[in-house]
Amino acid sequence: MLKLLAAGATALFVTLSPTAFAQTSSAMGPARLGPADLAKLTDERIAIVKSVLQLTPDQEKYWPAVADAIRVRAQNRDARLARIAETVGKMSDESASDVLRNRDPVAFLERRADALAQRAQDLKKLADAWRPLYPTLSAEQKQRLAALTIFALHQIGSALEQRTQTDDDDEWLVIMR
């Protein structure tokens, strides 16, 4: 069991990091993944969770709803991130003073509220999909799922911390120029 969990955790870490797939040496940073690559990453994450759980035939009937909810949530997240990248890209042509002068805090709040409402709806659908499956999991399956979740959250936190440090370093380099 420990070997399976370690293999699943390692694979999940690799698939959680889009930079594991492609990087460019340009100042733009990591290459942007296309929709097919993002869908492949999502499918790999789903496969990892399923393999760690080692579902019984009776539990298998609940899995498609969970997998679909994970896919929908990932697609909506990818769409949100694409909109953010587009907005930031539009602002990159403007000076900092122009961005501040032309900001619309009400529009920002509306966009943020819409994004949070979409995330809440996606999480609710995911919880609804897990609801029939989770009670059927054995104590060992629940323990493996919890360990995988903790590992994934730790890796995400580490990646965010590293990205923040890299962004801070990049800003310092720009200031020094």
C-alpha cells in the first residue's frame, strides 16, 4: 500500500506542475499549455486518485460522476485563468500610472464575485458527486485519499511559494535595470 501511495503521490506532484511539461527560456516564463494538454493533466490527476482509491466494483458505479465534476471544475478554472492572463496582457501595454488611473474597482469587484460564484458552484457539484461514493469507502481507502490530498496540498503550497519567490526575484531584476 505504501508503494502505491508513494507512486500516486509522485505522479500527482508531476501532473500538478504545468511547468513539468514545458518551459521556455524566454523572459515570459513557463510556456502556456493548450486545452488538450490541460485536459490530459486533468485526466492524469483523475486516474491517480482512482488508482490510489482502488475502487471495488460496487464503488465503480459512483466514479463517473466524480470524474466528470473534477473535469468541469478544471475546465472552469482553466477558463478563469485564461481570462486573467488576457486581462493582464492587455494591461501590460499600459504604464503603471495609466493602469491606476483607468482602474474600475466596481467592475473588478463584479468580476471577482462572478469568479467566486463559479468556484462555489463547481465545488458544490464536486461535493455532490463525492457524496454517494465517500460513505462506501473503507477506512483504508479514506486514509489513502486523505494522505494523497495532504501531499497534493503541500506540493501546491510549495509551488506557489516558489513562484512567489521567483516573481519577487524577477521584480528585483526589473528594478535594477
